[in-house]
Amino acid sequence: MITVRSWAVYGMLAGIWGTLLGWQAAEHVSTTKELHKSLTDLAHGKADSCAKLMRSRRFSGGVISTERLEGALNVLVDTNELRAVELLNNANRIVASSGDTNFNVPADSEFEHAAYWSGNTAILKYPIDLGTNLGTNMVAELVIPFEELKSINSNRLAAASNNPAESLSDSTNRPRPRFDLGRERPYWMTEDQYKTLIESKSAHTFVIVMSAERILKEESNDLWIRIIIGLLGTVAVAGFAVAWRSMIETSELQLRLVRASEQNLHLKELSLAAAGLAHETRNPLNIIRGLAQLVAKQDNVPPEIAAKSREIINETDRVTAQLNEFINYSRPREVRRGATDLGAVAGEVARALNYDIEEKKIQLEVLVESVVIEADEQLLRQALFNLVLNAIQAVLPKGVIRIRASRRSNEEAFVEISDNGPGVPAENRSEIFKPYFTTNTEGTGLGLSVVQQIVQAHGWEIQCLANEPVGALFRISHVKLKT
């Protein structure tokens, strides 16, 4: 369950993460704008340079030769940044161009802040400012091919020879007419001719085509840097969240360990109290048993009283046996390791249970190698005794019990006690070592629990398995050999 404090921490981390991503996105947008602005400023400078070229190449009257202008522009365009230049008239038609002009000029509505971005190029439009606005009659500079200029000049001379009066008046009252197409309508042109010339040949707009490869590369690099920062921030936030969760889980685990330790201490105290109570209970039971034996031995006791006395003796013996097993189970296991001959211990257990074995006519096979292990001999004898006794109680008369022990490696050995009895159901094999769990109506359910205590105290492992084809098999493994 997530606490309010954890929700607050996770919310703060989410806020930090969102702020980091938003900050990086805003910085990338700002960097992109700065890069675009740097390109537009550079393009504006190129446009100013083109305007200076036009001023330096024009004739009198604001007329520029197309060939002369394009030759100068070719030198300016021959760079990695400026790819092309076009001069447009009022109708957005080309009057002069230079460079790679294999592109279409977009409509004015598609330009954003005088720039149109297409692939790895940027197209920018600037009005022509030549610094020659001298009056209300001023028009834009005229960009005319040289052959056309000669044709216009020839027309002017022809008009002057055909109108001597106008020529004379002109020579009398003012200086000789100049080649002044860009300032006012020449007298040899009609109004329509002059208007057509202005509309088709006047330079109105610069179209600058700039390479955006550098800008796009820097923009891509900046984007990757922002992405890496975002990923690192995400990893850091996620790591802190995991660390916080681990710290909370560790704190909860420590708290549970403290509680478990307190509970374990309480259980130990209860166990000691119960063991003391069981020990003290045996004394009254012995007194009761002794009195029942005295009553049963008297000669003048009625048969019913004698039978009741024997029942009292049997019940006290049964309760005393249970108390002894409980005391044995509750006693702390202090292992005193030493060199122990596994074969000798197995032989002693077989001799100790010989009466029970002969009573049920059980066939006991002891297949134990002469193996010396590190173990507490007394505890090992008790564990084997309980396992063999459990097998004797489980098998039918004339059953078979086998004690087998051998080396598993140069460092470990194993011990197996198997029988051909009914076996242990699979669902009970993990429960059979728990205290007071038994399927035998006459058992106490503590014998195998004592065995598990002894095995775990030695650092070994015990398993309850199926014995093929029938029966049960108890295997003690990881038994360390004495070197």
C-alpha cells in the first residue's frame, strides 16, 4: 500500500520530470529560432550585398545591364551558403538570376517571417532598397539586357532625328537628353511603352536561396543533446523513485524484522514456560502412575478396579511420552561437531529398534558405506532413530525398510531412509515436518519436526520424496565429509 508520503514524493518526482522535459523542449525551440534568425540575418546581409552590386553596376538613370549584373552575382553566389539569387518585378517574374535557380518561388502566404523552409534550403524574399529614392517620380531600378539597351538607344536616336524641333528645343533650353529611363518617361516613348517597360524590367524583390544544411545539422545536434538530457533525467528520476521505494520497503522490512524478533523472543519465552510446565507435569503423572500400579497389584482389588488402574497407567505413559517429545522438541539444538562414523551410527540405531523390527517381522537393509562425516553423533543418532521409527510405524508387517548412505562427491555425502509403506501424498510432503502434523493416530507429530531441527542445525537439507514403486523416501543431503 502506497502511503501519502510516497504519493507526495512520486508527485514531486513527476513534476521535476515534466519540468525537465518542458525546459528542454522550450530550449530546443528557442535554439531553433535563434538558428533560423541567424540564417535570415545572413540572408539579409547577402541581400544588402546584392543591392550594393546593383548600385555599383548601374548606368545613369537607374538602368542595369542584365549580363553585367548576373556576372557580378555569379561571383557572390559561388559560396556554400548562398545558392541562388533572383530579382523579381512587380508581377513576381524573373528579371535576373544567378546560381541554381531550379526551384519554385512559393506564394507570399507561405512565407513565415520572410522565409520559406524547403528541405535543406531556405528561400527568403526582401524588397530591393538601393538608396535612390529621390522624389515622387522615382521608380525601381531597370534591369535590361544589353541588346535591348542598344535597341532602346537606337530608337531614341531615331526619334531625335525625326523630330528636329524637339531636338532643337531640347538643345536650346536644356542639356542634351540623357539615357534616363529610370527617372521619367523619355519623350520618344509613349506612355504605354514606358509603363510596359517599367512593369516588366523593374527590379522589385530579391529572392535569396540559402543553404540550410548547417542550420539543420546544428538543430539536429541540439535536438539529440536535449533528448539525451531528457533520457538521463528520466533515468535519474526513475532511479530515485526506485531508490525511494527500496528505502520504504527496507524500512518496512526492518520494522517487520524487529516485530518478528520481538515475537520470536516472546515465543521462546512461551516455549521455555511450556517446557517447564511439561517438565513439572511429569512428576504428578508419575505419582498417579505409581498409585495406579499399587492399586492394580493388590490381591483383593475387584477386576473392574484393576482394569481401570491399568487404563490409568497406559494413559499416563502415553501422556508422559508426549511430554517427553515436546520437551525434546523445545530444547535448543547445540551442535557439537566431530568426526562421526555414519555406518556405526546406523548400526546402533538398527540394534536399538531391533525389538520393534522383529515384532512386525520387518526386513531392514543397512547399505551404508564406511563414511566419516562432521556431525554431532548424539543428534545424528536421534534423527536416524526418529526416521527409522517413523518408517516402522508406516509399513505393514513383513515390510521392507532400507538405510542407505554414500558419498556424493569428495566433499559431501547423503543419507536415505526408504520404505515400501503407503507413502506420503504429494500435498503433504511440505507439511509433514511441521509440529503436530501426523497421519498416524498414535503419533504425536513431533518426531519429524525434531529431525528437521537437527538437520537444519547442522546446515544440511532434508526432503520427503516418493519411493518407487511404492513407499516414502527421506533424503538428507549436503552432509559434509570429515577431511
